[in-house]
Amino acid sequence: MKLLRYTVYSALLSGVVVFTGCASQSETMVQEGYPLAYAQGFEDGCTSGKKAGGSMFDQFKKNINRFGKHGKYTQGWSDGFRQCEKEEEALERQVRMNMEQQRINDERERNEKMDTYMLESQALKDVHYDAKLLNTLK
């Protein structure tokens, strides 16, 4: 049940992140003063890096004609790829760690319930044994 809750929270958070901005990454970078070719390369590289890092929602993207011929596009693509691949890997690692922690918590809860059940079962056996013993004393 808790795993479902974490999954829903993760999906909602991803949706918020995806839909918070209307401007593309390259448009934002150009507004911040980066050259257009670098910004476009960075955006393509970032998409490719996310895919390489494990994203199911991104595709590999590289303008082959520009990559070898335009240094700014090439540098932007390489920078974007490395940065976004690392970010995606970190995100994937965090999700795996959260799932493992949830599994450990669920297992701990199961063990505690089993311990309680065993203690209660033993207590009932002892009560039943004591009742038999009392009946023999009559």
C-alpha cells in the first residue's frame, strides 16, 4: 500500500516538473545569453543523456549534420549529454533506494506482526495449559 502511495507521489512530481514551463530549454538558455547553436546542442544532448541514463520518456537526439561541423552545437550537445545523463542516473538511483527502503520497512512490519502472533499464540497455549492444571487440582 505504501509502495503505491510513493509511486503516485513520484508520478505527480514528475508531471509537475514536466508541465511547469512552456519555454523550451534552448529558448531559456538563449534568453540567459548562451549562443543559439550551443543551446540547441545542449537541449539535444540533454534529451539523449536522459535516455542513456535510463529515462523511458526521452529519445536519443543528435543533429549529425551540425555535430561535426559546428563547434558550439557539438560542445553544447556534449555538455548537455553528460549533465543530464548524470542527473537521470541519480534520479534512477534515488527511486531504487526508495523502493528498497520501502521493501525493508514492509519486511520489518511483517516480522513485527509475526512476532506478535507468535507471542500471542504462546500465551494462549500457556493459559490453556494452566487451565488444565487447575482442573486437575480440583
